[in-house]
Amino acid sequence: QVQLVESGGGLVQPGESLRLSCAASGSAFNSYSMGWFRQAPGRQREAVASITASGYTAYENSVKGRFTISRDNDKNTVTLQMNSLKPEDTAVYYCNAYRPITRSTYWGQGTQVTVSS
């Protein structure tokens, strides 16, 4: 069982930056692939960025070059650094943990990111 708690959301202006953090409790964090998803009003939840247990990263096309995902296996945390934010990045951002060997998946409660002038 894994519990995920996100933090770092807020209101920023276009072009500014935010750093989201996800703290995971439970065991075997380093065996999980971690990811960030987002859901805007009226839209389906979409994957934003992911990082495997071995550190391989992947990004949704619209955030490539602006967002960076990283993980710290000693602290059981995953971070999403978001730069050059745009109004279309506005959404609730969710942290996700996926363990391939058991196909277990867990979600955080979400944190709101609003980009507006």
C-alpha cells in the first residue's frame, strides 16, 4: 500500500514557475514508476510526465522542454518542476505510483495549479 501527498500548487502568472512535490509513504518506493497527471475542467485526465524506477523519463508533447520530473528514492519523493507556465497548464495535478510487478496503482488527492494573468 502506498499513500501519496502532493504539495506545491498555486496561482501564478503566465511565464512563471511552480514546483510540485509528491511524498510517498509505504515500502518499496524504488520499485514504482512515478508519474504526474492533470485534469482540467471538462477534460479527461492526461499523463504529463513519468519516471521509471531506473530513472527513464517521458513527457507529454506540450510540456517537453518546460517541465522536468525527478525522483529521490532516499526521501520517497517525486518532483515536477514546471517552467514557462501557460494558461493551458491550468488543471488539478495528480501524483501517481505504479508498480509493474503487481500492477498496483495509487493516486494522490491532487493539487490545483492555476496560470492566469
